[in-house]
Amino acid sequence: MTEIVYMTHGNVEMPKLDETAVRDWIVEVASRHGQRVGCLTYVFCDDEYILSTNREFLGHDYYTDIITFDYTNSRHIAGDMVISLDTVRSNAEMLGTDYRTELMRVIIHGVLHLCGINDKGPGEREIMEQHENDALAVLPSNIFLND
């Protein structure tokens, strides 16, 4: 059974997402990778929380846009994804892209990790980016609710 939970930590505003459209998109992307979706949790936070999480759980002393905790079993992908909306916004500005597009890229980035796609080894970043672009190409236009 697919269950996607969204929450915030700290003083960040929950992105105004059409949760049904997001779920359907994630299920489609996972299916294209031969996976079924179980329970996913997205925690939207600020830079300080993600830095603290990165230090505590991974021993890394730097900011990042997403940390994915993988609980996948043989039948379903599952995991917790912590996303810094501060870093998503600064990355969008640095890359000259729309904040909403960058947020969806990060949301699906975690799913792609759960599907077994890595981005740390030689050539893996380019492969991950191609999978992200493929996922964004099938992103429904109604993903965001009206502001």
C-alpha cells in the first residue's frame, strides 16, 4: 500500500502540493524503475535542521538539499526524506531555475535513490540527472495547488 506523509520541522511553510498528483507521479516514476512504492515520509525543514541531521546521522558537516534514509524491502521502496527548503531555494537561484521545479527535482531525487540510483561515484551524477530529467518530463502540471 502506498502511503506518503508530509511534515515540516521548524519555521518552514508546507509546500502547497496536490498530494494525490504527487503520489501518482512518484508511483509512475518508481514503476518505470521496476519498483512499487510503500511508505515514504517527506520532512520539509530549514538549513539548520538538515545540517544537524547530516552531522548526527551521516557524520557530514555541510548543508545539503536532501538526505534520504532508505527502508526499502524486496517488495516496496520506503524511506524518510529530509529536504531543506532553504537549500532548494538557493540552488534554484544559483542554477537559474524555478523554485517549484527544483523542489520537484529534489523530491524525486530521493525516490530515485530508493530505486537504487546513486550519484556519488564516477559518472553517476550524470546518470542521476538524466533520471531526474526523465521524471520531470512526466510531471503533471497540476502538482502545485493555487497560492
